[in-house]
Amino acid sequence: MSHLTSKVENDILIITFNDAKLDDYWQTKEVGDELLQTAADSDCKRILLDFQHTAFISSSMVGQLFLLNRRCRAENKSVKM
């Protein structure tokens, strides 16, 4: 099962996290890789991260979010949460 669901609305890539907890190192690594790939595959310049199903994220997941933000900024994309 995918950790993420994505859709495009009004030229905004909306990425929804499907997991209630993102607290395991290997899980956050998988989610981070999937997140980076989803953002890279999109032509959208704006990305919205939707955490409506997620109650907890670990510090390693926060690191993955910083990495996403840095890579997107390098490609002139903006990320909002």
C-alpha cells in the first residue's frame, strides 16, 4: 500500500499522507523516497502537504520534509503544509 495519495487541483500538487503515525525509521525513509519521487514527477510549481490522517511524525520524518523543501526550492517549487 502506498504511504501517499496525490492529486492536482488548480495547478497545485496535493500530497496526502495516509499513515496515522510516521515514527519508524524505515517507514519514514520509504515515505520520504516516495514523497521526493512524487514531487519530482510533477510539473506543478506549488505543492501542498496534507497531514489530515496523520497524528504523529518523528524527527526523522521532519528531516525528510526539510529535504523535500530544499530539493523543491532548487527546482523553483514551493512547499506548504
